[in-house]
Amino acid sequence: MKQDLLTFADWTPAAMQDLLELAVTIKQAPGAYNNVLAGKSVAAFFEKPSLRTRVSFDIGINKLGGHMVYLDSQSGNLVGREDANDMAANLACWADAIVARVFSHDTLVEFAKASKVPVINALCDKYHPCQAMADYLTLHEAFGQVKGLTLAYVGDGNNVTHSLLIAGALLGCNQVVITPAGHEVDPAIVAKAQSIAKATGVDIVQSHEVAAANGADVIYTDTWLSMGDDTPLATIKDKFMPYQVNEAMMSSTGAKYVMHCQPAHRDLEITSSLIDSDRSLLMQEAENRMHGQNAILTHLLGA
């Protein structure tokens, strides 16, 4: 029976831990996995522009011995040509999996219903599971474990925050989410993360105060405006500037490292000097997109 990965919300803690360990193993011994996708092709359907997601999937699939077909819905004039379920059903006739980076989670749900092959969420408005996989792989490398750590997310509550909450709760990583008023995370997703956290012993804290991050092991941030949001920066800059991740915040909270999923807007949500410092895990996260995704592909498509 085929398995999709639209979100980790329906995963068990044991399955999430196994996937993390698989990602560690694949990164350490990639040669042992270079035939996992031999003879297989993956269709990558992108409604949104991408640097890290497209390149990491393309090269990663190649390293697993497979082939990726990239479909740009904008430049290929695919938008509105046919229903999402028809597109997915057609792609499933040829491909062994579908990777989709879309505007709406509903599109992924339609893809999954219509496709006879696994559908992987490469980003939507609600979740970004591949990013979370890379992030917790990075934390595992930096600290030697994930369980018992505290990750403090500072900024706009968004799809990345949602996946960090869910995957973190599954892996035993305490979560602190700090946002300006009016930019909180989805209450339903927080409730799901909290239900997982009860079973794994994780603390989840929501706050509007930066001081709530005191004692965190790592500070995580993202752009103040998500891709496609046309809100003028000037209208939110004053509200978000107190949440800028900078050297002063690192010092006051005691956090050892800083993380950001990128693209980063230097000297807005995070200072340029911090990005380039030895406390930055940004490039390690970017590299780990490929290894985390290869673990997902191996789990879903491997023999």
C-alpha cells in the first residue's frame, strides 16, 4: 500500500525517530544507497519558485540512482489547464512518486487521492515537512541528539513553524514559539502537536515575549512575509523588528546556535553578521535538505 508524506502529523514517535536515524545513516554512507531509486523516476511539480528544494531533490534523486522530471507550472503554462486530480492521476501513470511544491495544502490532498504513487509535500501553505526533517537532522549533528533539546522559533507563525512543532514533538524536542500578536500559529496544529507532546514528554510554550526563549538551545527564525504574501514590508516592519534575531538575543537567551530555513533577508529577521558567524547552522540545514529528503524517498520507495 502506498504511503504519502503530506505532513508528519499522523506519524508515530518511533517512525519519526527511525526516519531521522535513516537520514543520519544515508549522509554518513551515501554509497550504500546509490541504487535505491535505480530505474525509478520522480515527477516534481512546482507552483512556487525554488532554489534549495528543487536542487536538493534533483541532485538527491540522482545520488539515489533515480531520475527527476521537473515541471514548472508557471513557465510551462500548466496553471488551470486541468484539475489537480487529473494531473496527479496522469503523472502517476509514468512516475514512481510525485514531489509537489504548491500554494494550497488542498492541492496535495487532491494529488494524494488521485495518485497511485506516493506524493511528497515539498512545501504548502500549512506544512513544510522536508524542511523540518533537515532541521532536526542538523540539530542531531550539532548536539548529538534531539530529545531533550529546546528549540525556540521567533517570528511569523507559518508552515515551517507548524512542521517544526509536529516533528519536534515526535522527536522529544521542547518547543517555544514566539510571535508578534496577530501572527500566531494555527491553533488546530498546535493542538495536534500538544497531543503528541503529552505522549513524548515535550513542553510546548507560546508567547509574544522574546524572554520566553531564555534557556533555549537554538533560536530559529524565518522570513516575516511568506512567499506570495504581498503585504508591504513597511506595514509590518515596526511590529516585527523587536523580534529580529541578532547577537543581543543570542546573548540574552543563552542559545548556542541560530537556524533559518532560507531564503533569509539579511538585517531584517536576522542580522547578516549572525548568518555569517560560527553560531550559524544555516548552510548545514541547506545541505541536509538533500539528506533528509533522500531518507524520505528511501523510506517511501526503497525495497
